[in-house]
Amino acid sequence: MKMEHVRSDVTVVGGGLAGVCAAVAAARLGKKVALIQNRPVLGGNSSSEVRVWVCGATAHGTNRYARETGIMGELFVENQYRNPDGNPYLWDLVILETVLAEPNITLYLNTDVHEVEAGGEEDARQIQAVTGWMMGSERRIRFESPVFLDCTGDGLIGFLAGAKFRIGREARHEYNEEWAPETADDITLGSTLLFYTKDAGYPVRFVPPSFAKDISQTNIPMKRIIRSGDSGCHYWWIEWGGELDIVHDNERIRDELWAVIYGIWDYIKNSGQFDAENMTLEWVGSQPGKREYRRFTGEYTLTQNDIISQKLFEDRVAFGGWSIDLHPPQGMYAAASGSKHMHADGNYHIPLRSLYSVNVSNLLFAGRNISATHVAFGTTRVMATCAIMGEAAGTAAALCVEKGLTPAELSREHTPTLQQMLLKQDASVLGLVNCDDDDLARQAKVSASSFLSGISIGTGEERYPLEHDIAMLLPADPGISGTIEWLLDAAQDTMLKVELWSTGRPENYVPAMLEYETEVSVGTGDKQWVSVSLDWIPAEAQNAFVIVRRNPAIQLYLTGQPLSGLLALERGAAPGVSKDLEDHDSSQPVVEWSTKRLVRKVFCLRTSFPTSAYRPEHVIDGYRRPYGGPHLWLSESLEQDTEPWLALEWTEKRQIREIQLIFNDDVNEDLINLHHHRTPFEVIPELVRSYRLEGLDDTGTWVTVLSEQNNRKRKRVHLLESPLETRAVRVVVTATNGSPYAEIIEVRAYA
């Protein structure tokens, strides 16, 4: 046996997505990081060992413009390119390579930390070191650092250090939460095992093991969805253990889940009710995917009311958007629906104070163990949200080391500094603007070869019967004052009713307040443009939610060419799953108004009024994602502006050493790591594919500084070999990955 000692700036225990993003964030800020994982692969519940979908704020397309950016966003986009079919092993590689690319990270796989050295009084604890055993290598390793992150999910490190925590459900009176029980208890969400199937191409028999459960004697066939072609996370509802101790009863829970999986497969193969003769089992999990255990106590406990009200915390460092998603304690045996959901009207915010311990001074945490009530945890627990909290906590840890502060001191004294660092990293945080004094782009005059100044979505061939209310979200910048023409067919003379609503909050994409309404007559005829006059000039630029009310006599037209900043929605579309499996309140606005059947489609329309939503100045307006508007530069069509450019110009020469570019990767597109759905492209079409950077020399000539081909990334940082002394720089776009426009969200320049 070998005894080893490791000294790092930051120690991260737990190699799920929260731990991975925390480690990468700290390492990119120059800190030496020890990343410790007790399994042979990274990714936690998303890894090939467990195979859970990486869900997040998009909520499978329920929320708009909600996909995560930052490190989690990089993983999504890279996986989309390398692994469009959702191979679990390739997802493992995407995560592993992201970690191995960071020279400041030392990775310790198969290392189980089970000893913590900590001291101090109950309300002022501090961790000195943690010790782990590397399985298969007979190495006992002691890890020291000034800051520790517990990203274990179960919260073992904090527990051993004496951190305050909670298990189970709070009583309703504690936080005045509607969904909390009257009396507190120890009930948690259960664990799940998954299985994969495949068509072998020839008959395959299945002889069930003796321990397989006869599911016909349970509620399962009556209350859950069983289909022969489904596998993996379609069976997320194979869940049990919520009434037990999820950790200490882990083996018992796994055995029960195995018994049910083999019982379900026996039912599919041998009951005669399914077309499954050629189907066979390809993989069955052996590591239960845990949902819930300890939740640490931070300086702030996130609650149901914070989620639903979308409380705008001053110390917000991340966001979420998954519904509050709670499951019955009996799991798969429950007579109730497999899950019940409560949705906010849009994305909600997560404060820094929920990511560090109230009583262990050098402990941060991220993932499902953050400081939240059981009800609020019902949304924060999904992995993409855990991951962006990891990036925030890892960034905070690096800043703590750099400044010699505890997380609590950092929170009180340097939250704006942390937020600006997160913004610069392109992390997932909403409503913050760039205030970086070192960013020279903020002092520049911005110009472009062109910009899209009017909205015109031409002819489309897909007819859409107006059997539901529909809506178009479009930027009101500076307003909607003039006419919108709709392309439609009318089977008879009729009336078209149109309403204009504001969305209430810049992070929301639902109708909140009626601002204007009108009705126009429509004559019988096909493919006619019908003009509707609207008049709304808001106090500040924001989105407009324009509703066309249901009319069975009318068919609108759809086109498959999207335009950034516009969304098509329909009201009251049929739910995709049974209420026995997922109980969503269809009256909640983000459920009531859906984009799921209209992804990357828009209704054909044209406006008479100009828009400023795509002006080049938006690349320095401080926003890196949609927030009350698209916040990007869009050129005219590439057919008209064949080599569009965007320029920054200063009144005197500047020395430029670094240029950062944020391209549009359409954060409305719902990406996922495994097999929930296959996106029909491997690179986001809106991303710029080829471009060059140019500087203006003393003769007034543009000189190429560098050229890039085959780009597929959202964020590009160009560190020039030597400083460029110039009065102006520009980005020239020579190709996109499919968009008919050049699209840039932000440009930064540093000396």
C-alpha cells in the first residue's frame, strides 16, 4: 500500500457534472485542482454506468431560450457534434477529454473519500484535509487545500466535516410552501435503474431470473407506460426507495429495482401483449441513480416561493428552469401519477449564498446537495442545473483562494467581482451586464457592413390550420407601431382577431399583460397577405407576444427557416405523455403556450415598421444571451451582404492582445446528451463557421490578423502572438453553418 499526500489550491470531491464543471472553472482561472471521483468514469448519473438524460432549464423544450452556456454549454455543443446518436460511451469521452484538457486538474478516478479532518466549534468548522482510497491501486491519498467542494450528491464530505444539513421534507409552516406536507418527515425521492433494448433481427427468447417480480400483480401495468420499443430514460419511473434510507439501503433498493426491470422485460417478452419477438436486452444498469439525500444548510435556503416568483437575487450566479418535479414516495408502486410538476413562468435564479456552508467556513457545494428545501430541490436537482451551479461554485472557490477569503467573506465583499467573472466565462447567469473596465470594446464605436432592419418571413408551403390560438414572439425594439401582414388562406369571409401582450419579465416568454387588440375582416381566398395594424411603444425595448386567436376558417403558413429573436407558439397543444406518468398543470403559461411542435419554424409574416433589435451596437450592450430581446448583431441576408463585417473603432490607437467572440449557438435549441431525441444537425446552423480578424493599419488598409475555418463553438478567445496597435479591428464573416445571416452576440477586446 502506498501513502500519498496531495496539496492543491482547490479540492473537488465528486466527478458528476457539478464536480466536473467546478474543477474546470477553477482550473481555467489558474488554480491547481484535485478532482476526485469514486467511480471509474466521470459524469455521475449521466455516465455510461447510469445513463440519465442531462436535463436542465430547457425542460425538454418547455422553456424558451433556456439552454445553459458556459462549461455545460460547451459539453452540450461538443457532444452534439461528436455524438449525435447519443452513445453513452462517447458522452463519457466528451466529459473526460474536457477534464484532461486542463493542465491544472489532476484527476483521481476510483478514489473513495471516506475520511475528513475538520476542527472548530459547531458553528465555526474548517476542513484541513480529506483522505481517500484508490480502489484497485492500493493507494491511500490525503488531499489538502484551503477550499473544498462537496459535489458528491449524497453530501458525505460535508457530513463528515460537521456541516449542517437536512434530509427529507420540511413542514409547510417552515417556509410557507404550498407543496410541503403539513408535518416534516424523512421521505425523499427514490432511486432508479435503467435498461437498454435492441432489435436483434431474429427471434430472441427470455427466461426470467427467479427473482424477477410479477408486475401484473402490482399497479405498474395500470399506472405506468410500458412499450416494447422504449428503453433508457423512458423508464425513469422505475423508481423506489423514497420511504427508505436512500444511502444506507442502497443495496436493497438496487435489488428491488433489478427485480422490477426483469419483471417488466418478462412482461414485454412473454405476456403476448407486445410485438417483441426480436427484441433483446442490451444493457441493464447496476448502479442506482440517486435523486436525493442530504441537502446542506447555506446562508440562504432556496424555496418553492423563490422558484415560482422568480426572485431576482442580487447575488445570483446561476439559473434553472426545470419544473418543480416531485414523485410519490412509493415510486413505481404508487397509484398516483409518476410525477407532478409546477412551472414558473420562465427561468428562476440561484443565489451564491445557497452554495456554501453556513457553519463550515471553507466548504462550498454544488449539485443536488445545495441549500434548498425539498420542494425547491425538485427543480434544482437536474444535472445541467447542477453543472452550472458547479461552474459558479468552482469560480467562487478560485476567487476565495486568490483573495485569501472564505466563501462567506467573498459573498459579502466581492459578489459583483464573481458575477463579472462568470459573465466573462459565458456562464449561465441572467440579467447581468458586462461592466468590465478592462474590456476596450465597451469604449469603441461599433459599425457593420449591414444589419437586419426589418422582419419579413416570406412564403412557406406548410399550412397550419388555425385550430388553436397561436402567437409570434418578436422584439419590440423600439416598439410595434405599424402593420403586421400574415400570409393565410380563408375558406370563407371571416374576422381575424389579433392581440399584443407584454411578457412581464425580460426572462419570460409568455403573455402577461394585454397591451393592444384589434380585429380585421378577411375575404375568402388562398395565399393572401392580410394586414393588421398594431400600436405599442414600451418604455424600453422588450419582447412582444402577438397572439392570433383561433379561427377554423383560416390557415396560416409556416416556414422552416427560423429567424433569431422570433418564436412561434401554439396554445393548448395536446400533452406528449399521459397524466398517469407526468402531471403538468396545462393552465400554467409555459405549458399552455408551447413551441414543441414548432421548433425552428415561424409563421410567415412581414412588418411595416423598422426594428433596432439587430443593430451592431448590441455586441457591446453587455448581454450574452436573450433577455428581453435577442441582444445580437444580425447582418442582412448573405445573398445581399456576401461578406458581412462588424467593426470596433476607437478615437485613438489601442494595443489589442486578446479578442473574445461569442457567436450565436441558439440557446433555444434543446440539446441532450443521450437518446431523448435526435437533433437534425451536428453543428448549430446559426454559428459562424469561417471568419477572419482584421486590424486597420496606418494607411487605412485592413490587414488580416488571423483566419479561422470550420468553427463549431460558441465562444472563441484569440490571444494574439504580439499586441496589435490599431484604431480599429473588425470581424469578417465568410461562412456560417447554415444560417442565411451573420450572427454575433458579443465582442470583447483586451490589452
